[in-house]
Amino acid sequence: MAIVKAIKNSVSFFRWFINHRKNTCFFLLFILLFTSCDLLRSRPNVDELSRHLDVRSIQDMFLFEDNSVQIKIEHTQIIDIDTDSYVDVVRYVPLETKDNVLIGNIDKLFFYENRIFVVDMFKSKSVFIFNDEGQFINKISRFGYKIDEYRSFRDVELDKKTKQLVLYDRNGGKMLFFDLDGEFIRTQRLSFRFLNFKIFPNGNYLFYVDTYANDFNQEIAGQSLIIGHPQGKIYFRGLPFCSFLYDLNFYAKFGLAINDCSNDYEYISPRLSNAIYHVESTGELKKLYQIHLPLGCMEEYMQHINPMHFVEEISNTEYYFSIGDRVLINDFMFYFYFLNSVRKINEIWYNRTTGKYYCIRNKFSLSGKIINVPMPLYSYNDNLIGAIDASQVVKSKTSFLEAHRTENNKDLFPEYMLEKIEAMTEDDNPLLMFYKIKW
């Protein structure tokens, strides 16, 4: 009987659909349009952006380029080093691995209030939160189209004033705010576009803008630096785009990690500039360092190059250049890397107090006590923090464990930590290394 009843209901519905197919099609079309509008609503249009942007009090930044420190690197200064003589390892922290806690790549890292925040923007599209021993606490993973979700995020910063994580959803045109445990707080719609950002201790934001992003508003069009607030306030603008970078499609970008300080300034290093700037929240922009690399500084070279033949000329002349998205600076030192025509990485560790620096081509450890000296991702006090891929740990851990167990330095590397490293496999999350430079 139930089957017969179901068949009768199906036939009745089919007859109804045939008799009302016109209205039904309109209804289905309405549902489709409504859904589409809901999806599009998360990306504000140009008129909406311009309408909510307050530029009435905007001023130009004060640019000071005089008295910058000129650092000239020669070929003979690029050396290979034994890291045992130049680096002090403070400690290692293995990041806990679980089925749902797999880090694809570390794009950014923070250390704050006994928590480690690991940002993987492109592979897992998540922010992982660990305690200072590497134990997993929580994960921010909200990919989607809702108001409390992100379509893709391009930057994450820590607001120490409010103790919140701020995630930038570029495609969705909004910022998402979370507490230090990764719990969602609120969403902020944006009234202009940018690429990266920093947060000053006073609550203002420093935005680095990519090409053509804000051409809808002439007050900030063509400006690569903006100081303001994501609610739509803009106070300062500066550093107009270089037309050379337009043609090359090299976006203005900075990835400067700074130490855990409360000073009211930030640092930037524009791409291909080989320079480091100090930026005050009051709009003062001062060049601190200009780095002249072997075979000519890219800043000088760009004045004469044909943009259409850029890659070919770089290959032929072996010019060295910096991308500018992996510079770390704190009150004590800065770290800077540059590439040559075959993309070989060379690193600079520079002491800001004494002016002494090491320019490094290759790094090795004769004793085996150091697995690898990774690029620093963050600085905490006077420690640098970098990540060693699990495959590198597996490759070197036999000599590493033997060197440390023979030395029997249990205060620095207790046995339980060595056992964690010994148990690591190639599928595990990276190993964090806290270290200092011996000057």
C-alpha cells in the first residue's frame, strides 16, 4: 500500500508541474538569482568601496632618505660557514602532528603569550595554534562564502592591543577577527583593497597595496602605502608605484617579521628595492638601509633596463637582486636574503649595533649538532625562530642525536625532547628551532 501511495503522489506532482511549469520555472530562476546574489554579496563593488571610504583628513607621508646606512657587499665577502661557530641553538620545538593537524607550508609565524601561531595560507588554508611546547590547541579553518568564513586569505596579523588575530580575506573583501584560542569574534567589511598589512600598537593599520587596486578613488590611487583603519579611515598615503614594476607584474609586497616590542613603528622592504624603511604611525617614512649587492644594486640597474627583456638580461649579466618578502628586522639585527640569476639564495645577518655582518653562501655543521639553520620566520626577544622540514630532520637525526647524547647536555636538550625528534617521520609537521647569532 505504501508503494502504491508513493506512486500516486509522484504522478500527482508530475501533473501539477506540467500545469504550472511556467510559474515553477520563474520560481527556480528566482532561487538561483537569490543564491548568486548572496555569493556575490561578500565581494563589495567599486561604488560600495568608494562610498564608505573616508579620505577627508588624508596627508602625504614624510619621506626621509638622507643619512641611510649604505651596505656594500662584495663577491669576496660571500662565504661558506660552519654553523657550529656562528649559531647558538636555544631549543627545538616539534609541532604536534595529528590527522587534522597537517601543515602544508609555513607562510608566517607568531610567538605570543606562550602560544605559537602557524599560518599556512595556500595549502591547508588554515591557522594552527600550539602552546610553547608544540602541543596542538586549535585550528582556524573556515573556508566558505558565509560572513564568518573566508574565500581565500592573504595575510594574518596579531593585534596586541586587543589580543586578537586578524585574518584578511582578500577575495571576500573583509577581515575576520579571532581570539588567541582561535574562536571567531566578528567580521569587518572593507572599503579599499590591499595586499598585506601590519598593525601598529596604537591600533592604526599599515596597508601595503598592489597595483591598480584602488583606482576607483583618486585620493589613494597609485599609492603603495596607506596608514589608516579597516573601517574606512585613511590618514596617510605614500610611496607611489614604480611603473617599472607595473610592466614586470612584481607586486608591492612586504613580509617583515618584527620582534615582540611595543614601539609605535613598523618596517618595510619594497620588492626589488634592496632597501629597508622605518614607518611611524604618524606618517614618517625613513630609509634606514640601502644594500648594494655584487655587480650593482638593483635600484640603480632598474633605471636602464628594458622591462620586456628583464629576465633575459638578468640571466646574462648575473645581477643579484632581492625579492623583499623575506626580511626580518628587530632592534638588534636584520636578516636579508638575495638571489642571483640561477636563483641561488645568499643570506645576510647584520648587527644593527656594531655594523658587523655575515654574508653567507652555504651553511654546514661539522659536528652534526645542528640539523639546519632555517630562514628566520619571527624573532622573539633576541631569539630567531625558523622551521625545519621533517624530511630534513629524518635525514640528519642520526648524527644529530649521537652528537647531543655524547655531549650529554641535558639542560639544553632533555632526553624527552631528543626522543620526540627521534620519533619524527617525513610525514610529520616541521620542527621549530630557536637560535641566536654569535657576533
